[in-house]
Amino acid sequence: MSFKPHIRVENLNVYYGKEQALKNITVNIPDRKITAIIGPSGCGKSTLLKSFNRLLDPVDHVRISGRVFVDQEDIYDSKVDVTRIRKKMGLLSQRPYPLPMSIYDNVAYGPRLHGIRNKKTLNEIVERNLKISSIWNEVKDRLNTPASRLSIGQQQRLCLARGLAVEPEIILGDEPTSALDPKSSQRIEQRFIELKSEYTIVLVTHILRQAKRLADYVLFMYLGELVEHGSAEEIFSNPKQEMTKEYIGGTFS
Amino acid sequence: MDLRKTEEKIFKGIMICSTCCILAILLIILITILVKGLPAMRWSMITQVPKGGFYLGREGGILNAILGSLVLAGGATLMTCMISLPIVLYLNVYVRKRTWITQITRFSLDVLWGIPSIVYGAFGFTLMLYLGLRASLLGGLIAMCFLILPIMSRAMDEVVKMMPAELLEASYALGATQFETALKVVARQALPGILTAVLIAFGRGIGDAASVIFTAGFTDHIPTSLFRPVATLPLAIFFQLGTPFPEVQERAYASALILTAIIFIVCIVSRLLTRRFTRNVIR
């Protein structure tokens, strides 16, 4: 499968203290496709995802070598402005973490940081992104109430809106549906499918069926190594590695 | 099976007893100062300065000490906030990782917490001599600051440390800097805890006698200048209890009652005020 890469990872090694969490990863993430990173717990899926927007930096005793390019720019270059890199990516974590402020302020938080002060513009941004995340109808009458009062499923969609409001190019999801009920998960998945025409989406998931439903491209990881990667079709119907076969076949998880 | 049930009962009983102890201690103290202090309570206690000297005076009130304590403890709390908040935000937002600098800072604060307040008083006094200051409001502020700084910092540190890393990540992921995250997310989320820390420090400061005895001095006048001595409630109580006259000793309990009432009011008012700001906190 040939494609235009959006994120390029070259010889990436990550150590937590003495333990090596990622072993010499080299892979390209396709532009405007859904890429799923699958593998058993503790295989380094989340670490790889977090390396894309430098969220590993604040972790205890972490050491990173190798390079990650986003839009041809080495994001681990010492001259790079980290906030600008992170602005390019929206992040959805396992559990939604709304910021301690109102629903409106949650979405307006990013745009405000990046200098948008105009009330009308902000209103538009908030409304548009809440609509894209399909939560607008549920919250339009209570935009000034605390975000913490929403249900978990609503909070996750709010977090999606909040991420989209800074106009990223990439959406990173770290098992974004794992804390949600099936209905809420389905809504989030539906959003991803709609959004992939405009965004590069990278999902970490331990739910194989979810990867099958959503992914165009799949990375299979095991114990910090990238075992196999390729189009979803290839990986799911005709994996080359024995280990991938076993994982997908459900022999181990 | 029965044994386990008895065990359960015994331990539950012990826990309830311990909890009751706390309530009983507070209740007994309150009853003591109420019974002994109320007869001496007069309107003039809180509206006038002492007549005939604070040590022997049976007339007038302790307005000098009330105002002095409020200015001193309030000022010291404010000054300490300005030092504590940056420490705590630095340790928990900027450094965050467990490094030698965070470990040493926390250890130092723990040690400082344990130093008796009279030592801070003596240290403050030495410092004042060096700076050429006399017993004054400024001297008292500095000494009290030393005293409550470790208390406030460590109490704040414990709450801010509990902040989930994901909340910070959420803010960073939107392109926020550490400063923006500290100010807009961390400070907001931790506000109830920060307030508790401030209150604990204020309570400790306003109730302390030893740190101010050399540094702030005592006076019959209400505080007007940073460079003049200032009276404080704990010292007023101390002096009044030390007199040979039962009437003046009774006034000591009234003073204690006033001091307790002040702490009580400050706690309630600040709790009510922050309730308005904490409705957004994520639980």
C-alpha cells in the first residue's frame, strides 16, 4: 500500500529508566486515514501514540532516541516549539478529562490560548465544533454549566470538540472508547469515520473489532516492538507474521 | 466466622471512639473558654484599647490585639501565598518528575515544619538585629512568614500532587504552555485544597505567640506603621493570664474566646466564598 505519510517515525527508542518501552520503531502513518495501533496490554501502544505530540517529555526517567517527523519536521529537534507541535494534534485519552471550567470554556480554551479574543468568533468556533462532535443539541442550553456534570460519554465528545477547536491536522485517540458504554462508543466511532476525510486519525485500541470497523491501516505491536504493519485488509485477512496471526485469531491477548 | 464479626465490631468501635475524642477535645476547650470568658465579655472588649496597661488593666478592651493579630496573620498569610504558590506550581507542574530538586525541597519543608515556633522567633530576632530593625509589625511579619511557609507549601503540595497527569496532558495537548496550564487548570482544579492550605497556615499564624514575642513586641496602641510594635491576641492572653488579678485573668479567657471566634468566622466566610469558584472542579 503506497500512501502519503503524515507522521514518519525513524528508529524510535523509548526507555523508562532501564526498561525499554519502544524498540527501534520505524513506520509511516498515512495522511487522512484511520490508523489503528493494536497489541496486548503493555506492548507500548500508548507510548508510541504519546511520542507523536511529545507528551512523554514530562514522564519520570524517560529517555528518547530516534526521530519523529510530522509534516517533514523533526519534532524532537531542540529548536522546535512544543506548543505548536501539540496544537497540530487533538488528543482523546482513555477516560475523558474535561478541564475544570464550563462546557463553553472547555471548547474555547484552546482558541483563546492561541489568541482568539473576539466573542463572536469564539461563539462560532464553540458551536461548530460541538456540532461536529454531535453533542451540540444536548448542551446548547447549558453551555455555562460545569463540564464535570456531563455523563462520561458526553464528556468524551466534549473532549473531541475541544481538541478539534484548535484546528489540528491529526487526532490521537488513546483507547478513546474504553470507558464508554456501547452507545457512546458507537457515536465516537461514527465521528471518526466522518472526520477521516479531513484529519489523520491514529487510534490505540485493544478492541480488535473496533480496529476492524474503523482502520485503514494497522500497526501490530508486541513487547515494544512493531511486529507488523500494513493496510487493514492485509493485516486482518493475510498477516505475514505468526504472532499477528495468533493475536488476531484470539490465541493470546 | 463469629470471630471475624467481633473483630469487625471492635475495630469499628475503636474508630468511633477516636473520632469522638476529636469532637470532645474541641467541645471541652470551647466550653472552658465560654464558661470562664463569657462573664468578662463586654462590648468594650472588642471596641477599645486597654486602659491602665495590658498587664494590669481591668478596663478597656483588646482592640489593639485583635487588629494587630488580623493585620499580622493576614499579612503574613498573603506574603506566604506569594512564596508558596510558585514553589508548589514549580514542583508539580514544571518539574513534576521525581528529581533530586523536588526530593530535597520536600524534605527541607518537612524539616522546617517541625522546627518549634520559638526558634523562628529567635531566628527572626537575630535577622532583625542584623537589619537594624526593632520589634515591629515588619519583624513580626517576617518571623511569622518563616513559621507558616513550610505549613502552607507542604499542605498545598499534597493536594496539587494528586492532580491527575491526564488533566495536565489535556491542557498541553491543546497547545498550552506550562504557565497557562498552571494558572488556568491546576490552580482552578486545586482551589479547594489550596484554600484549605491557606486557612491552616492562617490559623497557625494567628494562634502563635512564640514567633512574635521578640519580633512584633507588644503595645497598647492599634497598629499604624510597619515599623512600630504590634499587639497580638495570643500574647494578650499570655500577659493577662500572667497577672495576679483574677479579673484580668478572666479577661484572658474572653480574649481566647475572641481569637477562636475570629478563626471560626474566617473559616466559614472563606468556605462560602470558594464554593462559588469550585463548582467547575473535576471529581
